[in-house]
Amino acid sequence: SRGPRYRLDAEIIRDQALAASGLLVRKLGGPSVKPYQPDGVWAAVAMPESNTRKYVAGSGDELYRRSLYWFWKRSAPPTSLDIFNAPSREVCVVRRDRTNTPLQALVTLNDPQFVEAARALADAALAWSTNDSLRLDFIARRLLARPLEADEQELVLATLAELSAHYRADPGAAADLVAVGASKPQASEPATLAAWTMLVNQLMNLDEVLCK
């Protein structure tokens, strides 16, 4: 379940995922950037002659800057932030609404930024050690700032076994998953990386990670 959302939570959740994954670019200052958004996201609210009629995502470091630097079109806030009640900036908003919706869960589970962050953290864990328990400890400390309890680790390892079997049986799905995002995976075995990616994705969506 999700706890109540507060002002700037969407931005914090995105930046937290990027920081934990190692993708966050910590540079301060500079021009606005354009991370991932759906195709045609501005078309319905743009004038034909507008120079912001089409949203074109950035590249390289631009995709991983803090949410503070995200370019905003006044009448169309970034989609993932809009789902978390970011105001359109057409009017002043003193306090954002508190909501808890399925769409918010879908953002943190399926948005390319979050999937790519999960894959990057999985990649780092695979490079960290060849021991699954040590890999899980690495991930847990990045996301939870604590090691997993024994019963938690047992449950997570069982989930990992199921995911590994699934992606070994469906290499096409594994290849599609690890290809999400502009950054390139480092691990050479797609099925293994895909299984760890989905495991990290699940852990990133724990209430303890998102709300505490």
C-alpha cells in the first residue's frame, strides 16, 4: 500500500531512485533538461506555431539530472509528476492534494526512468559480488539503508529463483527488459540481469522505500 503523498514527493521519489541506482547526475546549475515522457505528450495543448509543440527527450546526462531541472510546459506538467499531483503552474497552489492511486504505483513500476534505475542498480549488484546474499545486502543498503532480515532475505531469494526461471525460459522478454532506457547494461547475461532488475524493481516499490 501507499502512504499519503506530500508536496514534492514525486520529484523526491524519482531522484531517490536515480541516486540509489548510481545514475543520478549531481551537477548543480545549468539549463533545463527533458527526461523521458510519452510520445505526443504536448500535442493536445500546444498551438500549431508553438516552439514547444513537440516534446523531444534529451540524451546522455540530461536524462539523469535532478527533477529540479526538468523543463516544464506551463499547461502540461511532466506526466509522471502530474500523476503525483504536481500543479500545472497556471495558478498558484499553496498545498498539493494528498492521494493514493493505482496510477502512482504504475509510474514507479513501469516508467522507463524507474525501470532503467532498477536495471542499473541490479547491474551494480552483479558487479559487486558473485554471491547472491552479498548482492542483496548491497541492494538493501542502497534502498533501505539497512540489511535484510533473515526471513526477508529468504523470501527475496525465493522470488529471485522464480524470476530467474521465468527469464531463462523467455530470453526475448529478458532482452526487451534490459534494453529499457538510454544507458547500456554492463552484465553480459540478459536473463540474469532481467531477473535481478525485476527483483530490484519490486524492492524499489516497497512502502519502506517510497514512504519512509
